[in-house]
Amino acid sequence: MTDKRAVFFVSDSTAITAETLGHSLMTQFAGQSFDYRTLRFIDSEEKACEARDRINAAHREQGLRPIIFSTLVVSAIHEIVASSEGLFIDFMDSFLSPLEEELGSRRVASVGHTHGVVTQEHYRHRMDAVNFALQNDDGGSIRQYERADLILVGVSRSGKTPTSVFLAIHYGVFVANYPLVDEELEESRLPADLKPWRDKLFGLTIQPERLQQIRQERSPESRYAALHQCQYEVRQVEALFRHNRIEYLDVTSKSIEEIATYILKATSLDHRRL
């Protein structure tokens, strides 16, 4: 028995939609603990039965009714998972039924089309943005900064890379990122490579204790992961941001979706979403 309730994200595809919407809802219940589990590519009745069995097993093991967020579109598969011993929340029906009524048209159940790209041009743009983010990760290629819509700056392990890739995949934003190191931090000065692109810069910061935890996983017991080093870098990078009037965000308790949304709004890039 446990006081940690299982939350399942179930999808016939990647489960990104179920995870994004489901996490957004569950964050409203800060006083409770949840055990998140994702069941992707549930695209056959056999897989649906396996998913149902896993949900029922969680109910028996935990003694708490699981919560299920679903974006399943095929009726037979949907019904199997919905018959499990959990609270079944169907995102697709919640939104599609009112749309059917309003549009006077029935939905066409298409597995895996939740993230369909509107046009091939949009698809190519997003893939170009992803390639750009990977090529310009961690200060890797400053020669392409002219093409960047945004350049994320911050200390090592403050979330620059995942945020860059997320913005590229979901919004087609061309994002580079650049790590600020001790030499720049000591003098609160921007590296020469960044000065021409001052208007494209956005800073990420993080609480030192959380930064230490992240670095410990990568380099245990190193100077890089020492709390005093993390405290120093965070203190200095925030001073650098203020001195150079660079807007920045503390990402410590924020999801990547929240970080991306904030940045898009703050930089006026939200109107460019694809």
C-alpha cells in the first residue's frame, strides 16, 4: 500500500499530448504525490488489454484507484482501456464531441495524427529548427548566430539544451545556447561572441541546491558539482544578467512547457508558432 497514486498517460502514438495536458492538470494538486507512467503506441486490442492489466495491477498494488489520461481514438481500443479499474479521462472525446456538434460533422478516427503537421513546409521548418538547435548546442557553432531567433545563456546544466530542442520541435524556433563559464562570470561581462547578438539573448538560472543535484548525477563529488561552486556560479550569472539587462527566468520548479511558454511570451516569439 502507498499514498502515491498512479497516473497513466495512454496513447496510440507518442503520448505527448496526454502527458502535456495531464501534467498541467495534476500540477494543480501540489499537496499530493503521483507515480507517473506512460503507455505509448497502444494501437491494437492486444496492447490495450496489456495496458488495462497494468492499470489494474497498479490498483491492486497501491490500493488507490489510478488516474488515466487518454488520447486513444479507436473505439475498440478505447473501450478496453476504459474498462480498467481507474478514473478514465478521455481528452479526445472531451474536445471532439463539442466540435462535432458545432461543426455538424463526425470525426475521422486517425491513429497517430494528433501531432500531424499542417503542411510539408511547416514540417521542414521544424526539422531545420531541430538541426539548428543541435548544431548550435553549448556554444558549438557561433558562426550561425545570425540565423538564430533566440540564444539561451546560463551556467552549465541549467536547462538550456532541452529548452532549445523543445522550442525547435514544438514551435519551429531557431534556438542556439551558450554556456557561461567562470572567466565571464568573474567579470560580469558578456563573451565577445555574444555581444553582437545582445537582443537575441535570454537567460536561464536555477537554484544552487537543484543545480548541485543535477551535476552530482553527472560528476559525483567533483568541484563542478560542489554546492559552493553552484552557489558562486548562480550568484554571478544572475549578476551578469542584471548588469547587462538580459531578461532571465528561474527554471527550478518549472516544467519545460512552462519555460518554453514564458520565453515565447517574453521575447514576443509566440506569434511565430508553427
